[in-house]
Amino acid sequence: MDRGRRFWGWGFEDAGLTPADDAALAARIAPYLAVAETPTAPPTPEEIHLAPSRLTPPAAIAPWCDLDDVARAGHTYGKSFRDVLRALERRWERPPDVVASPPDEAGVVAVLDWAGDAGAIVIPYGGGSSVVGGVEAPTDDDRPVISLDLHRLDRVLEVDVDSRAALIQGGVFGPSLEAQLRPHGLTLRHFPQSFEVSSLGGWIATRSGGHFATLHTHIDEFVESIRAVTPVGVTESRRLPGSGAGPSPDRLLLGSEGILGVITAAWLRLQDRPTFRASAVARFSTFEGGARAARALGQCGLWPTNCRLLDAGEALVTGAGSHHLLLLGFESADHPVEHWLARAVELARDFGGVVDAHEDGALDATATWRSAFLRAPYVRDSLVRFGLINETFETAITWDRFETFVGSVRHATETALRDVGAWPGIVTCRLTHVYPDGAAPYFTVLAAGAGSGRLEQWAAVKAAAMDAIESNGGTVTHHHAVGRDHRPGYDRERSDLFAAQLRAAKGVVDPAALLNPGVLVDPRGRGRQRDERRGN
Amino acid sequence: MDRGRRFWGWGFEDAGLTPADDAALAARIAPYLAVAETPTAPPTPEEIHLAPSRLTPPAAIAPWCDLDDVARAGHTYGKSFRDVLRALERRWERPPDVVASPPDEAGVVAVLDWAGDAGAIVIPYGGGSSVVGGVEAPTDDDRPVISLDLHRLDRVLEVDVDSRAALIQGGVFGPSLEAQLRPHGLTLRHFPQSFEVSSLGGWIATRSGGHFATLHTHIDEFVESIRAVTPVGVTESRRLPGSGAGPSPDRLLLGSEGILGVITAAWLRLQDRPTFRASAVARFSTFEGGARAARALGQCGLWPTNCRLLDAGEALVTGAGSHHLLLLGFESADHPVEHWLARAVELARDFGGVVDAHEDGALDATATWRSAFLRAPYVRDSLVRFGLINETFETAITWDRFETFVGSVRHATETALRDVGAWPGIVTCRLTHVYPDGAAPYFTVLAAGAGSGRLEQWAAVKAAAMDAIESNGGTVTHHHAVGRDHRPGYDRERSDLFAAQLRAAKGVVDPAALLNPGVLVDPRGRGRQRDERRGN
């Protein structure tokens, strides 16, 4: 990580909005929402003074352990609205005592061994881009904290061109991963919004959602095998293109959010770099009409690469237009995809979509939206500095409940914004991924903050949105993960018996509950289920 | 199950080979392999005299519990070569004490409760088509045995046409399932070879391989949620089109082979019934050439519905021709698929395939092969009666190892056949499913049996094949499951830590180890891992 990262917010110090960009942004928002005259200045390194670290790394690992206040502050939170706001408010409530950045897997083993000896907990840290409280320390656990930063495990170790697969270390970030694959003509093509500042191991641990809007939506589908370090040893699955030999061990680690082991390497399925592309944009007069077209496209077997529906509010905010837009795209390394697109456009028109014959417009709208998509977290940081509330949350729901569901979640969120005085505001929705049996709605909230209580205001709004999602049959997260923020909703969504099984599986590899305790399930000995006690 | 099932072999009493078919089969084989003059007569119900049952069902469940000798004999084994041979030899070594066929989920709960009280073990039984010892009782566990036959849980409970999904009971067999979906214009399109005599719950519990040769190869991809009864309660996952909320609970039950619960119902993703089809057959002069074409087809993104490669021996045995054949097919409910097929044929030709322009030939060869495919288990039963050894086994391997792997497994199997005196013989191979990163080779063995020791001969050959598969990097099963027969290979394939986690997960829901003990992992208290003890 030669390029400097912002310790208080998203991304890199040399990216993001310039003061001129900030001023233009404020001027654009001001007609709708009250904007602070002067944005809050980000904290500077000189301001950071934390309580002393409670840990002293042993000599063997001390060279790559960082006890510096700024490093510790930079590893205290992820990058949600709540995280950035706390950083802007100079609140570093539970900083790690040490940031350990091992150079290899043996170093990871050494850190876990040391943590066991020192009675410390370990929080695996990839790119730190969690927006769900996935990399912050628990407030109800007093043990010292080690943030285990894996960014030095950043290499593609082996490429199998025949199988289009590669063995890749868990700490590599998106751009470096793609740069290492490019000479082989291969790509993972996994582009979450966090692509520049998130890691392969983080994608696997959180079941990240990627480039493909249909078919292969999560990183899950691209994982061929996983290697992970646990406090009791290393576990590794066999490289296989498919298997029916018992429950999949990889599927236990996918989504494990650091509680079952530290993912040090994985074999990933790759693709040839696409050379054929075709895209179109369909405009709809209602969001529901666009969603019905998306449903048909999800069920038709064409498997579009892109099939993202933006509601009019979303399209407006990102500058992509003033209708409800369905962005359609196909790509291939093997064959022209015009036939695919032609049938997709027919389907969109069958459901009332208006598709311009001129294709340049499609590429323009798609490019405009994608550029805004990648820049959005930087814009968010500026909006927070200007006193606003800006956050996203996402879910998935089957088609039979879709329209009621989106309406209920939107209504609950708007009502909560009003109730806490964070108003006026706007709640937009897009569909990020489309399935034959449902879709993944993604909500963005932009609202006035009411004075100095934005943390509490957002907490109330988030709780209301989570309740609406859960009680209307959705999932607490489609691809942002559970973290600490989504635990209340997750606890209602999953069965108690499965939670007890997950705790038991954790107990096997992490008997002292060192690894990210409190994420997904409570640590051992606290709040354990009756059924699990019967089983032990 | 109104139609009578064969209690000693595959399928239905009114299907299979007639005496005239048997004679023709024997005449066709005789030039190559010694065939008994008179085939062994199948056992008749009158011959069956088992030791008395050790269980007395309580009054509430007695009406649907069967203690009859023939029912117990019919539930003693699955349908592998070994199973049929033992039945023909009148060996019923560990029959269940009771066959319980509950009419509903409450009945399943009642059986598990009774089993707990009675100190009995429970073997969930769907269609009983296991070819891996998945439904037979352990020989090293003296507890009484209940075979829990789920065939009365045979209804589609709810259809959600919008999401193209249905809630389906676990005991329904393939034909009834499709008949219930047909009025809605929907289909599951899951057609394992056992389709007529296997159940949805069995498919889920064993990660069955189905109709689609690429993309959606296992039942796994079609499962939206699962409901299962365990000894400590019912567990159920939420219906979702996709989720990133922790490790998938469904993926823990998929492949659990009855050890983690009894699958009573599941929401499955369905499809519109296809109306567009196109197919072709490509002939190759070498199996390896055909496999390279299959690899290209697996990697090109066309996702053919059918992409099955038969080696020349296989094609010959099934009467489908005399070359190495690649069967290609596309189907859709939405759009003509000629463009897809045209590009697939181009690819096959690029790799040396000869494709006839005349399409009827393609349909003929495909239909011939498919008909032989469904009839194969009946033919197998006759071949066993004629004194031969006939069995199949299957695996999966990445492309980089593919050619060496197939050669090694074939060689190890042939060598073992010779070593045990079961010679002459033929070992054929086909690819049943094709992935971007590998394929699923499926081997068929047909060999002379050396006198009366075919069980022991096959045991030695099977062990040699399993060793070759494991040591060359394959999986012990791609879609036949692990059962009792594959435990030695499975124990080498999976990591010890994952096995300990699986045991711990089982311990939570099945503390007394009632459910199919010894399948996948050893029962609690026997052979447990040191690491697990540390964790408890």
C-alpha cells in the first residue's frame, strides 16, 4: 500500500473531492437540503492521541506490528456513514492495541498464537471497507485487540491456464489482483463498489457481490477452494470444479466474517478477458414496470452481465437521467452478443420499456452511472462533512413480495427520517442483482441531519429499515455482510438451531473465541442456546 | 407408491427386462464375457425370513409402521451392484427393525421422538436408490434400526408463479413432482438417472446431479430454502433469491446425507417448460480431443444444456455408435437457440470434431443414449444375475490434471480387475457434467466375475479406483454421495478440522447420534478429533 490511504474515510488521500468539487456539490444540494456553510475538516494525524496500547508484540513479530496512534485510529472502524461520522467527530472509541501486518501465512499463525497467549482478540482486516461494523472491536469485551491487516499477502501464487483458475493470497486488493492476472489474459471480473480498497479474503469472508448482475452474483460461485488459518491449525479444501462429497467446506467459510478463520489463500475461477460487448438502456415510466422487465430478463435464460434498474430518484442523483432506467449489457470473450441483446431489448419493450435505437446513448448512460458508482463513497464523505445523512443498505426478496416489500421498506425509512427530524430527505432504490426468483434492492438515503445527533438519528432510521426488511421477508444483507450492525436483524432471520451449529463449528476451531467475537454469533459462554447445551 | 417396487433390485416390478430381453442381452455379451447359462432367480417374497424385529411402535404411529419381512428386506440396502448381489445371494445382514412411513411432518417428529426413547437409530429413506451404502444400517452399531420412509410426503404444497418457485415435500418422487408442476407450466427439470425412484429430499441430502450438463449441475443451485426435522426441533431457512447473511444454512444441509436432519420440505427454483431446442453430435477420434472441445464449451459462456462426452467403449455398449461422441444440446422457453448451437458446433469443429449437417442424426444419437441411460440400472440387474460385475463410479477433476487423471483411474481399475481375476472386462468413461475449471468423469465397469466371490472382488476393485481418484486429486464423488462405501476416500479428501466442525454441528441437532450414524463422520464419542475436544 504505497499509495496513502485516508485513515478517517473512504479510499485514498490523493483521490476524492477537491475543495472546488465540494463547493459545487454543496451548491447542487443546497436547494433541497440544508448544507453547512463550512464542511467539517477531517481529522489530521497530529490530532490523534489514543490511550496507550495494552499489548507488547514479541520480538519475532514486532517488526511488522504497528502501535502508532494513526495506524490504530485508521483500523478502528470500517467505512460506513456511522464510521466516517465518528472519525469526523474525533471519537475513537475502541481502537485496536496493535495493527499487525504479517508478511506471509506463517506470520498469521504467529499472530494467532500470540493472541492466544496474550488473551487478546483478533479482528481480520482486509481493505477495511466494511460498512456494517465488521472490523471494529466489540464494546462488551474488554480483551486487548489486534487488528490483523492482511494487505501484505498480496500475490497471485499460481495460475492454471487450462482450468482458468489461480491460487491467490487473501490480502490482495482488486487492482493488484487484476494487474497480476492480465499478463495471462485472464480476469476475476469481480468489481464490488469497494474494488480499489477491498481484498479477496474480505470478499470471500463477506460473500461480496460483484460485477455480474445475474447468474454469478456473489464471489461464492468463483471460489474453487479456500485455505484458512485458525487458532488450532490450518484448514484447506481440495481444488475441485464441483463435488457432492458432503456439505461444502468452502460454503462454511464463505460469509464467515472472520469468526471461523483467517483466509490466507484461495483458488479462484477466472475468465478470459471479454472482447465482445453490447449494451442498451430501457426507460420506464414506473419503477414497478422496470422491475417486471428485470424479472423477465432474470428468468429468460439470457443471463445478461448487466441488468441494473435505477429508480428515477437514483438516476437523478447520479446524473444519469430523469426516468427509471434499466441498464442492460452483455459481454463475451467467445462470441458476438448482439443476438442476446436484441432479445433482451424485445423483452424490455414487452414490459413497456422505451429503448433508443442509438446505442451511444446506452453506453453514455452506463458509463455515467458507473463512474458515479465508483465515486459515490468519496461524495458520501463530503456530504457527511456538510452535515447531511447519507448511507445505503441492501437486501434481497422473492418476486411475489417484491412490490409490497420495496414500498414498505421505503415508507418505513422515510417515516423514521421524519420521526427523528432528519427531513427533508430522499430514499432511492436500485436493483443491483437480478435472479429468476427475486432481486436485490439497494436503498440510498440522503437526508438533512438534525443538529448534532446524526449518529443517534441514523441508528433509529437504520433500525426501522432493518425491521421493515426483516418483517417483510427480506434478508438483512444481500452482499454488505452482517457485521456488528446487522446482528439484530440477522438473529431474527436465521434459525436458532443453525446459529447453535455455527457456534459449535466456531468452538472447534476457535475454542478461546479470539476471532472477531460477537460477529454473527455471540462468543462461547454468553447467550448460548439451550439446544446447543443439550448437544454438548 | 401404488406401483409395485422391486424389493431386491432397481425400479418397478412391471419394468425392467423380460426373459426375452435377458436372453438377447446374454447373447450380445457372450462373445466377450462368460455369461452364466441360467441367470440367478431373484428372491421371492416367500423366501424372506428375517430375525424378529426388536422394536414395537407405540400405538400412535403403529398404523404406518411396517414390521413385515419383505418391507424390511426391501429397506435393507440401496441399489448398488453390491446391494443387488447381496439380495440375489439372499443375504439380509442388518435389516431395519421397522419401516416407518409417516403421513406428514408431525409423523416424522413422532418417529424421531420414539427413536430417542427407544434408543434406536433412524435412517432417512427417500427412494432408496443410493448406490453408495447411504441407506443401510451400520454394522458396528447394535442399536435397533428404524428406516424412515418419506414417500408419503409427496405433495407440492404451494406454487409461486411470479418467482417460479414451489414449496415441495421432501418425499415426492420425480414423476409425481413433475406431474404436479405441469399444470402451472413449470418444471424442476432435475433428471438424475434415478429420477423415477428417487425423492426431492434425497436429491438435496446427496447433492444430486441433474439434467443440466453445465452451469446448474447439482440440485444445490435450485434450492431456495429447506425445512428439516431434527431430534431437537425443526429448522428452516428463509426463502430468499440470494443472500450474504453469514454462511448459507442451506449449504450445510445440502449433502448432509441424513446426519443433520430429515428434510421434510423445500422451496425449489423452477423453470418455464422449454419450447425451443437444438442439438448436435460431434464425433472425435480420441477421447482427449473430445474433452478439449468439452473444455472450450464449458468455458465459452454458451452454457449448453447438454454437453456429454461418451468414449467409444461407452458409445458402443449403449448402442450409440462407434466413435467418441460429444452430445450437444440447447433449450429455452424464451428464444430460439440455433445461434447458440451454431457457435457450439464451430467450437467442436475447432477441436477436431466432425459434426454431421443432418440434425436428425443428432437427435437419434441423443435419444438412443438417453433411453439406454434410463434403462441402464435394469440392465445392470440382469447382468448381475448372469454372473457379471457391473458398476459405475464418478468423480470430478480440474482440467490441468484431467488427461493424466482419467488415464490413471482407468489403469488402476483395469489392473485391479485383472488382479482379482475378474477379467476380461471393460472400463468406459463419459463426462456427465462440464465446468469452466474441470469436468465430472463417470466410469462404468463391466467384467467377468470370478466364481462366487464377486462381492470381495468388487470391494478390491472399488478400493483401488477410490485410491486412484483420491491420490490423483479428484473427489470421491461428484453426485453419487459418500454413504458408507466412500467413507475411506472421503476421510482423506476433507480436512480434519472441517470433519470436526461437521461432527460438532451434528452434535447440536442430534446429541444422541440417532441420525444415520457413521455416514460422513463417526458418531459422537467414537473417533472424535483432538481439536474438537479442545473446542468443547
